[in-house]
Amino acid sequence: MYERDRYGAGVGHFSSVEKETWQQVTFQAGVLVPFGQAAVIAGSWGLVITIAAAVVCNLEGWPVKYALLAGALAAAVLLAWQSVMAIEWTRGAYLARERYETERKQGAQVDRTVVTLEVIDRHANNGYGRTVYEDLDISPEQLALVAKAERLSKRGLMSAGLNDAQAMRLLAQLLAMGYIVRQADNEPARWTAKGEALRRAFAGGGGGGGGLLVDVSHQ
């Protein structure tokens, strides 16, 4: 069994950008309108404080002028405070702030072909056998060429169409799964009994897809 997967790989650079633009502020919109709003708020609170102070003055027998002075003082303080707050808010409201994120990205499509081997180990599981699925990062066509070789080396795998990294990865997979064995680092690897069964399954340049059943004999 084999499958071909295509996936995207890419790297990118992100950067945040903030752009501010001030709109034109007129005297009427930036000063008169906020001051008028502040005057209404200050006058309303000044009237409330004047009435409350007049009630207190009446109960305590104080002159009414104290109530008027308290209301006027409260209105003046509120008018100044509200004017500053309203004008500052108006100036900020006319600021247009724009935020966005830019990205520079480079990507590519990568093809990956995997051959899945279904191996039956009859000596496992107390003699009842066990089915094991093993994946090789190689195409069926390339595996058919590899299976024809008596010995395996990186140079031989590269002759079958694999690049340097693929050849080294396949040798490591075959060695870890027990298809090949190495006697010395400077000598090509030889097939094991399990590897010979794999070669027989792909004899004649087969491996064009479909199901593959390998019966491993232990020698």
C-alpha cells in the first residue's frame, strides 16, 4: 500500500504597523461645543448645590448670600473641570488611528510518498503470528529499483533516484526495521531474511501499488 501526500511549507515575516492621521479641528467643534456642554453640566449642578445650601442657611439662620456663593463656587469649579475634559476628549475623537499587520511569506509545495509494508511475523505472539505495518519514505517505483540491488549503499540509492537525505533516511529505516544489516561502516549493507522477502515481493520491477503481503521467514 502506498500514498502520496502534498503539503505546503513556508516561512514568513510579520510586522505590525500603526498609522495615525489627524483630522482638521475647527474652533466651533473643538472649543465652543465642549464649553457649551460643560456650562450646561456645571449650571445644573450649581443650581442643585445652591438650593441645598439655601435650605441649610434657612435652617441655621445664616444669610442667604452664603448659599449663592456656594452654588457659584461649585458651578465655576465644575465648569473648568468639565471644559478641560470635554475639549481633550474632542481632540482625541478627531484622531484616526489605523492598525494593520503585514506579512511577507515564501512557500512551496512538497510531495511525500510513503510505502506501507504489511509484514506477518509468524513467530510472534506465542506462535500465533502478528501483523506489523511499517512505512518507508520511498515511492513504489524507486523501491522496485532498490530491491534489485544485491547490496545497499548511499551511492546505490542515489542512482535509483533518491537524493542524499532520502538515501540516508531510507538506509536508517531499513536498518531499524531489520531489512538490512551492516557488517562495517565502509561496506555496503546486505539484505537479511526479512529483506530477501521484500525483494521477492518486488521482483521484476513491480510495486506499482495495491496491497503488498510479505511473509517473513526466520533463518
